[in-house]
Amino acid sequence: MNNLTDTPYSPVEYILDIPEGFPQMIVPEDNPMTVDGVELGRHLFYDAILSIDSTQSCSSCHLIQSSFTDNLSVSLGVDGVAGQRSSMSLLNVGFHNTGLFWDGRVNTLEEQALLPVEDPIELNDTWPNVEIKLRRSLLYPTMFRKAFGIEDKTEINRDLTVKAIAQFERSLISSGNSKYDRVVAGTDVFTDQELDGFEIFFDINEDQSLHAECGHCHNAPLFTTNEFFNNGIDRVASLDDFDDEGRGKVTGLAFDNGSFKVPTLRNIENTAPFMHDGRFQTLDEVIDHYVSGGNPVDNLGAVLRPLSLNEQNRKALKAFIFTLQDDDFLQNPSFASPF
């Protein structure tokens, strides 16, 4: 039986729990969020049914305990083939309005979710095959009915599948209960070291030797501007010599070569290794790089310069960054696997 109309379709709006001070999230008009839509998306996100051999899911490269990264320098697909880049955190991904992936090659979460299924170095399946598996499932036809009001199993398709996954991903929002958020709300206070780090991070001190220039690219409240920059991690002779052109491969502009999306610093403790290719294993290595001013190149980010931070300053800077730790997000059962 393909008919699903015996199951009621009574959509209930999913209310986004956005912390005070955060921007509003833009939700596509053709994919309004519902309770059943988000729940369907959560199941699909964690289900290996989307891969060719039922060994990997979206969650294989986006682990909740790792703030939805995989802690690998480059992610591995179903056949053990290494990709080119590290997986990005999905924390607050619904606010990414300048393009997704490290290079910004797609504009919406719906577009993004289409690609891994058929990527030969990711899930390596085909959408026609995945659609057949979902239609034959004992679980999913009823869930698609509740989420989207379909009347027949044959209506289950890739478009509805990625819409559901995108709904779940938009729900992955900070709890608003990190120490930083509590300080902003007036319910907690920084230690002296954390306060020093806060001033260094946001260049508040009049002494410019205590400016780290972090806040230009990692601005509150998301601690990313969602922009693309060349942060000088590669030593190249010219803009045409990057092994990974990054944003430039998308725009076709040489000036964008070697530029990548700024990741959030929220829950940064859980997301090592760092940079698009995971070249830095520790936050200390990252700070060392920025203190150096980076490698010179024509499109180096305008705020990068050699810094004068001493060991005490660096410890303070790290102490502040660690106030962005959001354990409530990591432990939210609504974000965890339903299986």
C-alpha cells in the first residue's frame, strides 16, 4: 500500500529558540519549519540509509560531541577516501547567509544537503537509489506524511529529504548559556584573566600592543562574520599558486584564491584540528600563526599584522575564548541521534 492518508497531517510550527542579541534567522518561505519536519530531518541526518553501503550518515562527519565536526584534518568518505578539507561546525549554521562550505559554493542548507549523497568521496550513492530506499522504509513514509503532507509513498523525493535535513540543521542554535553569554546577560562575571582576554580579543585597551585583532573576523554574537578571507597560512609566490584555491575557485577571481570562510569560535575547544585543512592541532598553534602576522600575499586579510602578545597575553586570550564553551548545546537531547 502506497497511500498514506490514514495518517493525520497536522503541522505544528517549530519555534526557533534564538538567544537574545542574536540576529534573526532567514527561513525560506518554501520550507517553513515544523515540529515533524525537524524530527524527520534529525532522523535522516543520523541515518546511514543515505550512503551507498549504509555505513555513513551526515553525522559521521558532524558529531554532536565535536560541535558537529569530526576532529579530522580532512574527512573520510564511505570508501575511506580522504577529502580535501576538514568538516565545518554546524553550530548556528542557519545564520550562514553568505554561502556554505569553506568556499561558499552553495547558498542554502537545502542545496548543501543535496551534494554529499552523490559525492564519490562522501556518501557515494545516487538520489534515485536513496529515494527508493526511503519509500521502502517502514519508518520514513509516515514521517514524510507528517512533515510534508504527502499522500503517497511515491512522493518521497530528494527535495523533501533535503528540506527536512535543512530544518533540523536550522535548529542547531547556541543555548545562550555559555559563560560569555551569561556575562553579557549580567548573570555572571569574567575572571580577571578572562577580562584581560576579552579586551585583547576586541582591541579595547588603548595600548595597541595588546590588540589581537580577533574581533574583526570573529565578531559577537556568532563569533564569525561569515565572510571569506585569506589568513596567510600558505606561503605562495603568487595568487595563482595555491594548492587549494578556496573561494577563488567559486568566484573565478584570482583575488579570492586562498580565501576561506571564517569559522565560528563558539565551542572551539571541541573542533580541533583547525583551519580548512586541519593543519593546526592546537589553539596555541593558531595563536602562534596570528602573532606571526601570516605569510605575505597580495590578498592577505587587511587586519593581519605581527602582534606583540606575550605569554601572559596569550593565556588571557585563550581564557576568554574558552568562555564561548557551550556545553548545554553539546548535551541537548534534541540534537542527538534518535536511534
